Amino acid sequence: MGMVSLTIDDMKQIELEIFDEIHRICIEHDLRYFMAYGTLLGAVRHGGFIPWDDDMDALMFRADYERFAENFDQWRSSSRFALASYRHGGAFYPFLKVVDTTTAVLENFVRKDRDVGVWVDIFPYDEVDPNDGALFRKRARANLMYNFIVADPAVGSNALAKLAKRIVCPLVGRSDPRKYAGIIDSLSREACPSGSSFVADVVAQGDSAHVFPKTLFEPVEMPFEDRVYLAPSGYREFLNIQYGDWETPPSSDDRAVHTCEAYRLC
């Protein structure tokens, strides 16, 4: 099987097609989803992708997230789209990715034996007690182990990171990252008895600084590129909690760009 390199613009187009599929499924089956993180920020500040960013994120409350995961294979429009997570085949992510199976992506900071297609991330939001410090500490410990297992020891953002990886990664490299992905997901699902007025992305963020009132999450339509997707009605407060001063674009030196290689399989 051959591979043809994809440009960032190619990846963005594929991500839009994946997001179209997520949107269609949720509308047809009465599931609530919302644009999240850089996707929501890009929609509000730029009318689409953040110019220097190249990925898309969505969030769902846990009940809708689980229905989506359970029924995706029968609801999807094509086998081109698939789910990747620790629950699905060989993937190791603690949250859902909807991937394009006709593509492959190699991430710079992840071991190269672990690849999936171009994706859109979907993060579960669970009810939490904002003052439950034990929850966030448990999640941080599990996430540290998880990150060392999936890391590429040859690559690091600085010399200290590379040294830490060279020491720790060989010690944990034989561990199954899906075990720790499952631990992180279980901590999130069991975080709080139902009835809390707050939710958080324990799986991917897992800290008390990013806890959101449930009242922010009424769906409203919002343009994104040449599409219209759903955003939380309290998007400004969401972005305030998530990013602080999000209305001022960062300087050119402080613009994080996702680094990966993507290919079309042929």
C-alpha cells in the first residue's frame, strides 16, 4: 500500500468532512455536541480554523458521548469513518477520535508504532465537584504514567524532557497504555454523583482550573468556515475559563502549531 503526503489544507478539508459526519449523526439522533477548545475559539475569533492551527475538537456530555460511541458503527454513513480510542482496537486514547480510515497520521511526540487516520477529537464532559482535589490528583498520576508510555523517547520539547524520556520510557515501554487510558476514563465517569451544577473534561484536562457551569451548554448555531456547527450558548465564559484573554491573538512566537505528518493511503 502506497502513501501520498497531505498538506495542512488537505487535513483541514478532511477534518471538516469528519465534523460534518459528527454533526449529522448528532442532529439525526438527538445528541448534543459542541465545538470545543481551539475549534470554538477559531469559530468565535476567526470564523473558522485558527490560521496557525490544524485540528478540530468537539465535546459531549457523558450520556450523549456513550450513546455516540455505542451506536457509531450503525449510524455512520460510510466505513471511511471509524472510532479510535482505548476501547476500539489497537488505539490507546482515553477519549474518542473519529478518524478517516483512508489516511494515516504520525505524531512527532508519540511513538511511531501508534498511528491513526486524520481525526476529530471528541471529549467527554462529566459532572464534578470543583473542590474534589483528590480526583484531580489521581488523574494527574495516571496521566503521567500514560504520557511516558506513549511518548517517543527520541523526541522532546527541550533537553530536560528528552533526558526524562530516555530514562523513564524504557522502564514503562512494555506497559499497555490502554490500561491507563481506561483508568483515566473511569476516574472521569465516576467523578461525581449526578446532580452537580459543574462539568469538566477530566479525561483530557483534569484540573480544577477548568471547571464549567452546566448552564453554559445550551446549543446555538455558529458559522465555521463555510459550514454551521453547534456552540455552547455561554461560549464567551467558556473561553474565558479555558484561555483567559482569548480575544487578543498571541504573538507569532507564542503560536503553538500541531506537528505531525499525514498521508493518504492508496
